Amino acid sequence: MTRVFSGVKPTGHLTLGNYLGAIRQWAAVDQHRSDALFCVVDLHALTVDHDPARVRRLSRQAATLLLAAGLDPQLCTLFVQSHVDEHARLSYVLECVATDGEMRRMIQYKEKAARERERGGSVRLSLLTYPVLMAADILAYGTDEVPVGDDQTQHVELARDLAVRFNQRYGHTFVVPKATRPPVASRVMNLQDPMSKMGKSDDSGSGIVYLLDEPDVVRKKVMRAVTDSGRDVVYDPEGRPGVANLLEILAACTGGNPGALGGVYESYGALKKDTADAVVEVLKPVQARHKELCADPVYVEGVLRDGAEKARAMARPTVDAAYRAIGLLEPSSDPVAEPVLNAAR
Ligand code: TRP
């Protein structure tokens, strides 16, 4: 069966973009047709300035929301990255395969590092090596497919390159993964700035619909979305990005086609109203389930404990194999080793 791995970084509250672009697909399709692992990648949240208590809170919330969105621990493996040591263990080995130049060419690194420097801040070394840790996340599990948004395809390419390079140099160890993309609304844009992604780490919340936003907040945000000059509703992502974004969100929520929906509306106002209603409907069951799960933290903790145990058992053999292949001495499991040590003293 195809092995699928994907991750959510707890750097902000999960958004409608995360849901329509990824999580919904994981729940509806991926966990059923594949052997899927979904990971709250908390180690990745430490690559930029962070508040420890907030990361902890967001990690728990992300895991709870993934369950609320329909991930079923009977079907998939849901866990928190830092609960499984194999990620960090493998990451170091892959750092010995990746090059400095390769890391500095990563678009996301260049953008984030530049922004940080502009603000006069310092860039954490982990921001540079982050794609290697992501490669470790993927390669530790023999992953075939990584469902991610377009902004992550370069990182998945790196994981491929590292797998191929490692296999060539040290013998076949890793499955070579590939990125996959969901069909509709893989990129929900910010309602206030339809040229940039609706990202959870963005500072201003007015263009971002969060999964836990109350219905009236959702309505307000959608009704205030920036639209384009012109009045007729047409689907033109290049020329009318604001309207196109609303049409894509509406299509993703109702199962329609953004191009066809364009012809249906007489005014921007009517489009916004229907889009707001559709988003509220889509979020309703997720929010209800989230509330139930919050009342049962022991259940959620149990899911994460079992998930980590399953994940560890899957990753361990591959990471051990990589350690041996690259030249690390296998520790002795011989129980008489200790008395020998004492005798030598
Ligand atoms: N880098 C991804 C993001 O920012 C999160 C991530 C970390 C991930 N490790 C992963 C995604 C492994 C897919 C597979 O969204």
C-alpha cells in the first residue's frame, strides 16, 4: 500500500487554507486509500522566534483539530514529531549528505531569512537546516507520497535528492518520495491580500479564516474580503485574484467548479454572502467535534501516545539501517558487555 506522510507545523492556529488545501483531503481520501502518517511537526516550530507555552498549546490544538477534521486513528497514524526520536536522529545523518549551497538555495529560507534580517533579528541555524529535518520526517517512514501545497514542493524535491544521493553512495536505504497535490483550492489566498497564501503564521488575522473562528467572525472576514475593480463576477485568477479566490473557496466548500460558478453571480456582494455561508457550513461539524474532543483530553493524549509508538516502530528500522550504511558502529546488544567493561577498569 502507498505510504503517505504529511505534517502540520504548530506556528499558528489552523486556517481554512490548511483545511481546504490539505487536511480535508487527508481525511476524505488519503487515510482510506493509503497507509498514512500525519504529524504535528513541533520541532519545525522552533526555527523562528517562538513562545514555548504557545507552541505547546498549538501542538495540542493542531492534533485535536486533525481528529476533529476526521482523521481516524484506526485508519492512519497521528502523532507529534518530538515524541519520536528518529526524526532528529535521521536529520543529522542527512545533514551529512546535504550541502550548504543546496540549503541556501531554498526559496523559503531565502525569504524568511531576508525578512528576519530586515527586522534586525537573527536567523536561527535551524531555519537553514529545516528542510533536512523535513526530509528526515519523510524518509524515515519509507514515504511514497507527500501531499503538500506548492510552497513545499521544493522541500520535497530536496528529500528526493537526498534519498537518491544517500542510496547511491551508501547503498539502497530510502524510498524516493514524490509530492502530490489536491485537485481544488490547493492554495487558498489571504482575503485581504489575494496575491499571498492564507498562511497560519501571518501576523494580521483579518484576511485569514481560522478553523475555530465563530460564524459571525467568518462572515465578517469574508464580507470584507478585497475584491477587484470591475463589477461582473468572472473567474480570472490573473486579472481578478480577489474574486477568483472567493470563487475557489466557494467551489471547494460546495464541490462546484470556480469557472462555472463565476457565471452564476450578478454581484460581488451575492458571491461573498454565499461564500461566507458555505464556509460556515463546512466549519460547523469540525468545530462541534473539536469541542467534544477538548472535553476529553485523556482520549486525545492516548491517541498521540499510541500514534508515537506506532510511528517509532515504523521509523526505527530505516533509521538504524541508515546509521549502519553511513558508517556508524552498531551498538552491541550483548547483555554481558557491562561486566567486560568493569573488568577492563
Ligand atoms: N514544512 C511543512 C510546512 O511548513 C511542514 C512539514 C514538516 C512537512 N515536515 C513535513 C510536510 C513532512 C510534509 C512532510 O507546511
